[in-house]
Amino acid sequence: MIPYEAYQNLFEKYKINHWQTIEKAWQEKHRFYHNEEHLAFLLNKIQLSPWSEAEKEILYLVAFFHDIVYKPKGQDNEEKSAELFEELCGANEAIKRQVSEMILDTKSHTPSSELSEYFCKIDLAIVTDSNFTELLAWEKKIFKEFQVFDYSLYKIGRLNVLEKLKKQNPHNAQNLQYLIEYLSVYRPNIGVYPGSFNPFHNGHYDILEKAEQVFDKVIIARGMNPEKTEIAINDDINPVLYYRQTEGFGGFLTDYMASKEKDADMTLIRGLRNGDDLAYEINQLGFMKDLKTDLKVVFFHCDREFEHISSSAIRNLEKISKGFGDRYLPK
């Protein structure tokens, strides 16, 4: 979406040799709002602004780097972004200080200069200038970015943020109030994808991606299967799950799902490889229905290329040749 090559002269002037790092960061899969669409909006606003060419260059640098480090769990994204800018930029110290300071200003959107005030304004345009429909679309993207958190926690934190934004932006308070009222009663459709995931492989990932096309978010719930007694060969979380909610649970799966139903509608997700899996799942479903009569279940069939993959087969391959099973794990 962003023609990074078009800014080659800018990068060369300020001795930024690894602009591909910028491109890679803005294209990270866990970004749903703070992505290239947001960056393109900022770049366009800067281009059309009345600032001088020298001032626009500073604004462009701030735009490219202000969210270059974006981790939903991070409390120091702006600091890390400023550090990465200073690491990649070979410009003089005065320029580096100016850009870094403006990046840090975006943490609280408290400007330290007139130029910074302009950037903070366009960076927050989604809040200050949007109608309810646009704010709702923004909210759904932010929700996806923060899906790593349990929805009960997200809802509390998000409502607090929106209340503060409403007070800070009285001219758009009514639309923000509409969003607050909507979020107060909104119940997302959340899928629960349980399993031992020992390890989490490409077949699991295929099911997860399909489920995410149906549900607002999916929780990966790692439980203890009494029929699977082998110790996990690698208990580290797979990198593709870093920005998704993953939890362990003990006891009945139905109790775990019931514990999540205060603020959301929960549906059980089951993955299938073949008819044998379906027969097994139907049998297990009978027991779960005894425990939770209102249980909702959706089955997803993995693509044919993944039908032969199983965690037990990968563990056996690893016993024979360490690392051989890596080809079946998502990257």
C-alpha cells in the first residue's frame, strides 16, 4: 500500500539505509489499525499540509517511526520506536532529537512544539473528526489488536480510555458517547479452540485462521487431555500465537467456557481432519451437552494438505530426528 521507494530520497538524505525494516514493521500481521492504512493517511495529510519542505521531511520521519514498534502488551512502544529511529537514522543529532521528541509526544499526545502539535492532531483525527460509524469501525480494529487480553479486562480498560477521550475532545463528545454506550452492552462472538497442542502445528493453525473469519476473536485454550500423557516436547508458545489470547485450563472444558460468558457469547471450536475425527467429536459432544445444555459448537475441516498432520506424529518424528518436525509448525 505504501510506495516506500518513493521516499528513497528522504531515507538517503537522513541516512536511513534499512528502510525495509520500516516496511516490515508496518506490515506485521497483528496490526489492524496501526498499519499501513493509518500510515498512508498520515503521509497524505502531511503532503497536503502548508508546512515547508524541511518541516514536512521531519513530519514524514515521525510518521514512519512513531508506531514502528507496536506491541499491544507493551508499555514503552513510543520509547522503543524512538530508540529504533535513532539506531537506523544517521542524521545529525539535532534532527534525531527533534524527531525522537515528537515520537515520544505521541505517547500522551501532549505536543512539545507547534510541529508536534500538528502531528498529534492528525494522529488522533480518527477520534476528533469521526462520526459514530467511523468510530465503530475503528473500535473493531483496536479490539482485534488487543485480542491477546481477555475481553472482560479489555472492556473495562477500553471504556476508561474512551471516557478520557470524550473529556479531552468535547466537540466530538456525542459520537464518542454513542460508542461508549454501544461498547457497554456489546457482546462479541468469541470462539474457544481447545486442545493439548503438543505441539501447535499447521493443521491447528489452518483451523484457527478459518475460525477467525467467523468469530470476533478466538481463544486458544490449552487443556490437559488425560488420554495424552506425553510431556510437551517444547512448551514455548508458537510465535504465531504471541498476539492471540492463549490460556491453560484444568477441569471440565464446559466450566472454562461458562467462566467467559459474562461479557461475551462463547462457542466451542473443533477441528476435523477426517471422518474418524468427526465420529470421535460427536461422541465427546454428547458428554459435554450433559454438562452444558446450551453449548454451541462449530466444526471446521482443515485443508487437505494438512489432513495427515498430528501432534503425536510430530513428536515421534522428533524422537527419530531432532528438528525434523519443524516443517509442520507455523512460522
